[in-house]
Amino acid sequence: MPDDPFLQLSTEEKQQLQLERLQSTLNRACRHVAFHANRFGLAKIEPSDISALSETVRLPFMERADFSQHYPYSLFAVPLRDIVRIHTAPGTTRNPTVSGYTAQDLEHWRQIPARALKAAGVTQNDILQIALNPGLANWGRDYKEGAESIGASVIPNTQLSVEKQLMVLRDYKTTALITTPAMAVHLAGYMADMGIGPASLSLHTLIVCGEYAAPELRKQIEKQLHVRTWMHYGLSEVPGPAISFECNSQDGLHINEDHFLPEIVDPVTGDPMPEGSFGELVLTTLTTRAFPLIRFKTGDRALLLAEKCSCGSTLIRMKWDTGRTDDIINIDGVNVHSSQVGFHLKEMMPMDKDMDEDIISYRVVSREGRKILEILLQMNDSIFSDEIKELERLLRRAENHLKESLGVSVAIRLVEAHA
């Protein structure tokens, strides 16, 4: 990564560039987005008051609920005529998160995954295969365009069974694979069950994204597939992959500081955490024109590593933790708010709208390489039907509705009511 122009800057030059981009973002957001202008007014802050990066802590936070409350376009900082792509992700209410991109924004999203892929050793000599779930389709496009920009041959994201994915891996001589941890585990297990050894593949690089992968899990995958794994971090709301990524040293994930300003705060008080302490990751976009995020609370647990990495990169690193600081359920990279489950379920099932949601519980399970939201619904008189076929039809309709609304696979199981 040392040949990257941004990495050639001194610390002072880097911080000055970040400050200039931050001030530009704040000015544009307050000038064109009423939500930001109102928040700054309530806090009695003008964009010009922020004269140093350290003063960012004076700014109010953004949260996921803000996206749904200002659906669909109220958070856009440019006219719709300048938007060239619109993307949706599950929100915290019935309304989804809607984000837009200018042509310049999309160019940045080509550069960001390209930098991360280079750090993982991907070159123009590689054949890169992308295997992500439907909820990460936008990530698949960004990875495709980022890989193509560095000259790699790309097999775009396509929904295939594990058998077909393996066929493509083997026959097309794939050397690098981008997928989720769950899919990687499923692929390794399927190969073992079928007696197919990793030597039959040309694969040597595995990039996992969508959710945190524990060191033990990565070691298991590396042993089974004879690959080296690399972890990327992204957000479905921005949305985009590789906001931070591992380098060859694999000691934390480098944050693309030319595009994002990171902070670690106490998830309860919002106060900055001491250096080297875990807290909630907060991000401010520095180059996004259409959909600026100012102090967005991600809900992800992380800590920042300020010392320079042995790889030579000056990009700050983060240690990513498996826990969350909010009620979000992460399912292969797609964030689902817990309140949405009951909301959408009540829309589709003959349930009392005021019914105690204690009858609804859920868990995340893995099936055929994908994480599935399994909903456990306690039987009671309001949803019981003597017609089994009618009840099954309602359940299937509810599953399809939830899948469409949440962007993840859903299975509903009826269980006995608690005594």
C-alpha cells in the first residue's frame, strides 16, 4: 500500500486534508439538508466553528432511526438529477433506509474496495469470484467494479447453490473468493462431505465480509481450504464494503481515512473513549456528496490503534469485536432492527396489534451457507387455525413478506405457548 498517494502524506498533511474535507461536508450538509441544519442550530454550532478534527466531538450524532424518519430523500444533499444510483436497506421502522450516489460517489466506491483488494494481494493475474447473499447485492457490484479497476478477472455475484459455486471455483480456476464467513464454512464442509480436497482448486485468497469472523473460525477455514483469509468491514446503510480492511500484517483493519473520519465513543453517554479502549464505532463521511453521514453511530464495537502498522501504511487501524451496542441483528452483513420483526409479522398474521411481543422470539441460524433469521412464534387463539393448510399459507406469506422487507432469509416456526 505505500505507493498509494494518500499514504505519501505526512501526518500533518493527512489531517489537513481530512479537515478540509470535513468542513466541505459540514457546509454542504447544513446548506442542503434541513435535518442537519436543524440539528446544528439546536446545538448552536456553525460548520465554521469546527476548525480542528478534535472538535468533531461537539457535533450531534446520527442514528439509524434518522434514516427511516426522513424517508425517502430528505437526507440527500444534492438534487435528484445528480443522483445516478439509489439503494435501499432495512430501516428501523416500516420505512427502509434510502441512500443515493452521485457519479463521483460511485467512483470513490470503486477506489475503496480496490485499495482493500490490493492490500489482500489481489492483482491483475487473479480470477476473483464473488459469492454474497442477495442483501449484499450492492456490495457485490462495488467489489466487481473495484476488482475490474485493478485489472483482475471477475466472476460477478450470482446466486448459486454451493454445488454450483464449487463447480465455478474449480472449473474457472478461481484464485480469490469474496464471501461471508457462513458461506465459507458451508463450502469447506460441503467439500469435506463430498471428499473433494482443496488441492483440486486454484484458490489461495479468501476475503470474508458481512460480519465479524473470530480467529478460531478463520483458522478452521484456512486449514480446510488451504487459503489465507482477509477480513473486511462495511456498512449496509452507506452502503459499501471495505470501509476498513486487513493488510498483509493482519493486525487490525485499516480505515480508509481519506473517506471516513472514525471515533470511538461510550455507547451510553456518547463521550469519547480513552485511547485503546473498546467502544462504539462512529463514522463521518468525508467525500460522500449525495448522502453525507455526520457522526453516525454504527452500533459496532471497536477500538482504534494509533501506532503505525508494520506494513508501512499510515491509515489508522481498528480492532473489530463481535459484540454490538444496539438492538441490531447482523445477518451476513444485513442489519435488521429487532422492532422490525414484530412490526412486519403483525402486518401479515391475524394477531392482535396490541399483543405482547413476548410471544415472538428469534435467533440466527446457518443453513446451506447462509444465515437465516428463524422466528419462533408461540401458538395462541389469535393465530391458531383449524385449517392447517390455511395456517401454512399464512406462514409462507409472512416469511416472504419479511424476506422482502428485511432483505434476509426468514423461517417461521410455531412453538407451544409458555405455561
